[in-house]
Amino acid sequence: MDGSHANAAAAAAGGGEGTQRTLNPYVTGNSIIAMKYKDGVIMACDTGASYGSTLRYKSVERIKAVGKHSLIGGSGEFSDFQEILRYLDELTLSDHMWDDGNSLGPKEIHAYLTRVMYNRRNKFDPLWNSLVLGGVKKGPKGDEKYLGMVNMIGTHFEENHIATGFGNHMAVPILRGEWREDLTFEEAVKLIEKCLLVLLYRDRSSINKFQVAKITSEGSTIYPPYALKTNWGFAAFENPSQGAVGTW
């Protein structure tokens, strides 16, 4: 038996490391909500991470700065998100080493992520994430705001406001009705908090500990986590099975 066959046999018997793939998501993060506002892009999410249906981790940060001009937020499998952050660290370091006076903007990083996600999907070894990439970079028309997303199979688009996960169903209708391009930062925070509360009330995987980040032409700021005031006195919450057929 030659060396390659011996290694394969050892791996199959549990005696070798073999190739490791994420076959199913284990520790997962919840929805990311992001939108453009007057001066830049704002992004928010809760800090929970679930192990299956158990809210195992309560202080997980899923919004990170990428280079000088971008923010990334990730929902889905957290270890895969960490791997994506490692890819982006290598990308931004390589870009910096050119020392040519240019730096990657959000549009270029979003394009890179779409290629990464689609490439892994074609290998049947996907990264189990939905990613939101927002940023601001000076262009021919001045400071240009950018917001885009890409999912685990490489589907991608740009939009003025984006929500992943459960937020795609519950938060996007609110954003469609109330978002304006000239929102101040304070107004944008209030709107995004409204969306976060809707998700908190209706999504069992959400927790009342949120993190907000913004990026403008002056750079990125990721604020410390905080909680929102809640009200659980609604009649539908007190007796959720009332009038439902076949419930306990």
C-alpha cells in the first residue's frame, strides 16, 4: 500500500486527521440589519450565538471593521465567519503591502466575498453565512456609500437597506416603509432599534443585548453592547395559544 492510500485508510479508521468540513451549522448568529443614512452606513445585530436551539453564548461580536473603509456583519455559523475574517485579514494586509496609495473599498471587498462564497459553494463545501458589507469611500462624485450582501451560495446584491436571517422577513417591511436617504444618525439608530425589538419579540434565537456600528468618511465606530427597554404585557404574549386550533 503506497503512502497516499495508507493515509486515506488511516483517516477513515480514525487514525488520521483527514479533511474537515462544516457539514452542518452548529454555533450560529442571528440577523444582521444595516442601512445607509445621511453620513454613511449603520449596522446592528444582537450578541447572541446559539448552539442548536440553546442560547449558549451571550457576548459574541459579529460586526467587524475591514480595512479603512468597510464594515462586515455575519449571521450563520460563527466558526465559518471567523474563517472569512481570516481571509479578509490576509487580503487587507496584502493590499497594504503594495504601498501604492490605494486601498480596497467596500465595493471591491464585496466582490471578493461573492467570489469566495460562490467558489466554496461549487466545491460543495460552503461557508454557512450570510454576510453584509457596508462602507464609505471617496469616489469621482465625492464620498460614496455602499451596502451589499452575499449568502452561502454566492447570491449577492446591493441595496439601501438589508436584513439577513429572520430580519429578512420581519425587519425589511419596516425599513421599506420608514427608511429615508437623509436620515440623521440618531434617526437611523431609532429605526434600527425598532427593527431589533421586532426581532426580539418574535425570534426565539434573539437576545436583548445589541451592538450598533457605523462607518463614515472619517472611519468606523463599533459601539459597546447595550439593552433595550421591552414590554411583554401584550395580550398575545400573555396567552399565545388562545384561539389556536390543536395547541396545548
